[in-house]
Amino acid sequence: MHRCWDVPELTRLIVESIDDHDPDTNRWQSQLQHITLARLALTCQKISGTSLDVLWEEHYGYVNLLKALPAEKYRISDNILTIIEPELEDWDRVLSYSRRIKTFSDVDYREGCPVPDMSVLESMTRSLPAGALLPHVRYLFCSSSSPLFSLLPSLIGTRVSSIMIELTSCSWRFSVVQELALPCVTSVTIVSDGGVEGERVVTKLISDFVRCESLLRKIDVDRLTFSTLLHSSNLKHLEHLDTSVITGDLVCSREDMSVKRQFPALLTLSLRTPSPSLLAKVVEITTFPLLEQMWLYASNLSLTFDPTALLSSTGAHSSSDHLTSLIIALGCNLSWGEHQVRTLSALALKPLLELSNLSWMELYYPGLCPLDDAFVESMARAWPGIQKLHIECQYDITATTSPTMQSLVSLSQHCPLLVYLRLDVDATKIPSARLTAQRRALHRKFSLWEVRLAPIESAHKIATFLSAIFPRLQMVCYSSPSRKEWDEVSRLISAFAEIRADERHLIVHNGLPKDVD
């Protein structure tokens, strides 16, 4: 046998290449990969252990595992798996495989897979020591719909680092979740449609993690109460928090509401809630010294809500030099022009200019937001490292104070890293050639501009102007009423991009500097 099999790391790489664990792999190909690994495990002793490790590394459901019991100790009838009083020694072969499992799901979604009956639950409880079946599991996926869901805490070991829980039915089983609050867990994802009972389970689980001083670093839940969100600030290692905050849970005392809650290690925060007022309150009473990404979504909006407080509280996080990505989407579920909301003034947006390290900025607001060239230039100067800028709001694009093509000149001059822009402008007002030549800075990153409302007069002039200030521009996306003119702009920009690419290729081929535009 070749000497490469004497190197465990190399053996592992070769065997892993057989089974890619790709979720897009079709069922037939996946079965073929498993058959190949099983046959490889029977080839020789040198590669048998590694092949079995890879074969059993990811496992879904109990059935195939329990088929390793002696043949007389189980039977399958009418697609139901039944266990017949196994003794402790009957589990030896099962345990030799199960200890290799690193990723486990208690539900097997394969079509036609046998379903274990309650005899499985009874036999495991009676025959196996706690944690014996899955001692080395790292990633656990479980569903309250599984009949063996309540058994999980007694089957898994103490090495679980990531848990994904689906609370969809059988609410009488939800209490089992608390037993999964292990100190070793670093990531929790909970998908719940269990209503109030599901919220209580999540609240209790996070409280248990706080109590055991868990190393929890990630929480991703779709239902979380306001008070529980504040309580999670006591998780000193928490780095990622993604949740929908449920309105109506304002049970915190006035003292709790007035005290700033610090998330000392949080890097990513994503909050989605129907109420923008609650969103504003969360941002107001929390601090994030290390925060890098803040994504805030409020599905509803009303005429009584003033977004100024939310934007001011967000801008107050400028004391952290780490924040590079900010998304504020208010009224996500509202149709444009169908609901009355307050006008968002440029003055209200001014606190966001304090966030000087932004590379990704998105603002969605279904109300009026009167911008002009001067304010866009202020944004360009405030965010020199911006790469993606998305401003989507309503304003009178024909007004004398609306942004014009001069705003693009400012972005070209002050934002050399800009790649994507979503901004509506009055494309009928084009700076003079002399002004453009004075202020233009060659921009080698920008490749996509998206517009929704942009009146236009000359497609040729617009395309020439854009190509001049953004030499690498490749595409203009639009949904403007002036569709015919923007069709022509898009066609010309694509043609210009091909010509410039050919020119750069020729210049570089002839030995001139590669950054020539």
C-alpha cells in the first residue's frame, strides 16, 4: 500500500474528498458517496477508522444508527421501528459508530424513512448511561415535533457547541429546551411558531445561559421579548445577536429602562420589530463598544413616529470606531405613497455623519426626505471609506433642492472605494465640462448605479458624463418612468465599459502602468 496512507492528515483529506457534504448533492449521488465510504472502510485497517469517521460525521435521525443493533433486537413493520429489549452489550456496535457523530439531527426528513416508536425511547432510557449515545456531538439540530425530542438531554455529551432548535408543535415538550443550556454551547438558533409559550422558553433558556456564565457567542432567534433582549447583555462573550423584538413586552421597571445596557463583546446586531418606537428605545438604552454591524428593521410606521430620536441614538454610537455597516429600514411593509408618515429632514440624518468608518450604509424610508447636492457632498466627505451606499426614500426629484448629477461628482471625488450606489437624482442637470474636469477624480472601483426616479433629457450626455467620472462603471439599473432614455444610457455604458476594458488590456500588454484608465 502507498506510503501516503501512513499520514493521518493526508488520509483524512483523501477520504473527505469522496463525501463533500454538499446540501445540493442529489439523493442518488449522496447514497453513492456513502456506499463508497462504507466499502472503503472494509478495505484495510489503515483507512477503516478514517472512513468510518467521515461516513458517520453527519447523521440525521436514529433509524440507521439503531439498525446496528443485533438483528433480533429490532424490527420494522408498517414503516415503524421497534426495539426489543436490548441489553447493555447489545449497544456496543451502535456506540462504536455513534461516538464518531459530530453533527446530529433528531429528525430524518428522507422520504419513506421508518419512524421510531416509543419502545426506542424506553430502551434508550433504560439501557444507556447519560450522554453515552452521542458523546462527541458538536452541532445539534432538533425539533419539538420529534417523538424523541424529550430524550435529547440524556443522550448528548458535554461537547455541544452549536444548537438549532425548531419549536413548531407539541408545546408540552418545550420545557426540555432548558436542559440544553450547557456552559460549552457557543451558538443558539431557535425557530419558533409556538407563540407565547415559545417566548417563555427562549426567555428561560437565555436566563439559564446567563446563570451558568455561558460562553455563548451567538443568539439567532425569531421571537425575543424586550426584557430578555436587555437581559442578554449579561452574556459577556456574546458577539452576534439576531432577533425580532416582540412588542407589548414593556415589563421592565423605569430603573431598568433608564440604565444603559452594555454589550461588551457584541460585533453584529440585527433587530427586526413591528414597532419603530421600540427599536428606537433599544438603541437608546444600549451601548456597543466593539460593534461592527448594526441592522435595524421596523415593518410598520405611522404619522406619530418621529425618526429623529432613532437616528440621533444611532449616531451616538460614533464613539466606537468599529462600526462599518449600518442598515436602517423603517416601514419595510408599507407601500410607497399609500401611508402618511413624517418628513425626514436632512438635519435628522446629520448624526449619522459622525459614523466616519462606514463602508456599507443603507437607509429605507417610505416618506419624504429632502436631500440636496450639499448634503450628499457632506455624506461623501463624512464616509470616505464607503463601498455601498443605498438611499431609498421619497423626495420631489424636480425640486430645486433635489440632488443632481453634481452629487455623483462629489461621491467620485471623496469616496474612492465606492462600488455600488442607489440614489435618485435629477439627471437633467449636468455639470459643465469645465467644472467636471476640475473636480473629477478618476474612480476605479464604482461599477453599479441603481436609480428609481430620475428625469432625463439626453441619454448620450448622461452616459458620457458617467463614463468620464466613473471609468469602471459597467451597469446602470433603473425603474424610472423615462424608460426609453435610460435603456439607451444602459446600452451606452455597457459599450463604453467594453471599450475601456479593451484599452486597458492593450495598455497593460504594451508595458504601461496597470492603473491607467
